[in-house]
Amino acid sequence: MTEAIRLYWGRFGHVSVLNVASDFVTHAHVEAHIIIWLEGTAGEMTIGRETVRLGPGTAAGINSFQPHSHALSRDGRPGLFLAFYIDPNWARRRRDLRSTAPLFSAPAITLEPWLHKAAANLLDHLSDNESIDDIANYEIERFIDSVLDAADASAPQVARARVHCVQDFRVRKAIQLMKANVCERICFDEVARSVGLSRPHFFALFKEQTNLTPNVYWNTLRMEEAVRQLQWSQEPLISVACNLGFTTQGNFSRFFRDHVGVPPTLYREAARAIS
């Protein structure tokens, strides 16, 4: 069940005000991700191998291409969240981090009461405006800085590791094939053969190199393309679905809802409301 979504773009990336009660399957984003619970059902997230129980004192921080899922209430009650999709290069430049450094050393971020209140105030500001002006963008960037500071303080003893870089040329070639054919249906047996590996070896090597299964990585690329087409194309939903290799509009809608929390029709309406 979905009640509302609003989208706002800025220099940092974009932020979504999301009110949902449906679970999110395991997925990933090109962007880094901050999830802050505001009211209603909070649920819990699985980020990598760790579980984060969201609440007024805990937010979630997710690195680019890090697998995560979100389990919500079984009684259908919705939860209200601020979801930030942050350009990791923007954040690294802002915080003077190396290009290989992740933004988050640990997925659970401890929020002081003032910071959770600031999130609620930010929601009020966004709800009163159709788009982000320069002042609002500045306030959002300051808020993201504060959450990133809190993330660093939540895990001071953890050394900031390098982003997991793809070293094996066969996995790099497979990723290039996926990106080049993101609007086609894919057969992983054929991808494996094209890089000279058996299917089991390909899946094991891909997971070792990226921390994602080929399926989740492929779905991440398709979601990125789906969002782009919903935002900028005028094609009907059935055409967008076919463009991405789905056999029916219903299959595409379920795929999109499981990854974003809202159906594609609602996402497109929200995107066009601020364009």
C-alpha cells in the first residue's frame, strides 16, 4: 500500500518523502542512501549482513551499490520516511575523501534528538514548497553533512575501508555487457559464456568482486534506466516496460514497486509535479 511520494532534486542528488507500507526486496542504488524514519511503521532494514532497526534515534546509511532490503509492518500500516539519494562523488568532494572511500563505515547511524527534529523540520519545509530553491538546497546540504558527521561518530573505531573495486577483467566485461544491453532481456548463461566462465563460476566471481549477485546488479541498472525514462520520456508506461524487457506492464509495475516502494505511475506523477 502506498499513500504518497514527493521528490526534490538538488546539487546533492535528490530526496524523497515516502509514505509506504510494502516491503522492499534486496536491491542497490548507484547513489549513496540515507533513510530516516519520521512516523508510523519503522520496520527494519538489512544492509549487507547487518540489521538496522529504524527509529527516532537510528537512521540507516547505505553505500553506493550496497545491497539492502526493508521489512515493514505486516498489518499494512504505512511509515513515513525521508530517503536521500546522494551523489557519492559530491559527498566525497565535500568531505575531502578519496574516490575509493565509502561514505559509511557502518550502516546504523545514531541520531541525537536535535537531528531527528531537524529531519521533521526539513519535512515541513519540503511539504510547503514545490521545489528546492537555493536556500532550501543549502539547508538540505547542511543536514546531510550533519548526518554524515553522526555516521562517523557512530563508528569511530572502524577504519574507513576502500570501496570494493572490480579487479577481474571478466567481471568488468560482464558489467559492460549489462550496461550496453540494459534495455534488453538478459540471459546470464550467455553473459557467463561471453566472459569465458561457467554459470556457477561467474556467479561466485561476480559476488566476490561486487558484493552483489548478477541479478541484483542487473536490477540496479534497470531501475536507474526505469527512473530516467519515467522522469524524462513521454512514452506510456507499457512502452517503458517493453523498453526494459518486461513482457507485461504489470510485471514492470511490481518490479518497480518492490524496489522503490511506489508504483511507477505515482513516481512519474511526483517527478512531473516538480519539472
